Amino acid sequence: MPVIPGTKKDHQTIAKLKEEYLDYYEDCPKQGLAAQYICRDTDTITRWKGEDKDFAEMILKAEAKFARKHIKNVTAEWKLSRILGQHFKEPEQKMFVQVIPILSDTIVHTNDSNEEGS
């Protein structure tokens, strides 16, 4: 039996989908993939975030949990350069390119006409 939009059953279904979305998003914070996982499109997720500020905040929290969980696997050098980049970024390397024109000493003349008497 189909769920009628706006009914209690509809709200329960959406709440369950949001929960499944957040569970997936915490492991893989890519909106498109998480939306596919619950068989919805990204426009639906965007609409839900606009309509439900708690849901939007839970998405941010899930993203932060993902980062916290995986930051342990990253080198200290990377963390410092990315997180505190203004203090620890590598100096920029500049490349200089110089264009030197090449001139030829030899000028080749061609004469395609058949001049008589030459």
C-alpha cells in the first residue's frame, strides 16, 4: 500500500530515510552517493536540509565524525599543511620560462619563374 504524502506514515518513512542517509554519510560523506543509497536524488536531500535544520546540522556532524575517524590515518605533515596551512604550508615554487627567439643567418630565395637570358 503506497504511503500518502503528509501522513504520519509518510513522516515516519522520511525520518527512517534520513537516519539511513546519515548512517551512510558518516562513513562516506558524499551527498550523491548517500542519496543513491536511500534511493533518492540530491535535490531531495537539499530540500530536506532546507526544511529541517536539525537534519542539516546532523549532516555537518556526520562529516566531522568522518574526518575525526580518518584523520588518524594521515601523516602529521599533511595535517599541519592542510589544517594549519597558513603556518605550515610549503613555500611556493615558481617556474620561470624565458623565450629566446631563434634567428636564421641564411635567407633562402626561390625563383619559380623561368626567366630567359639568365
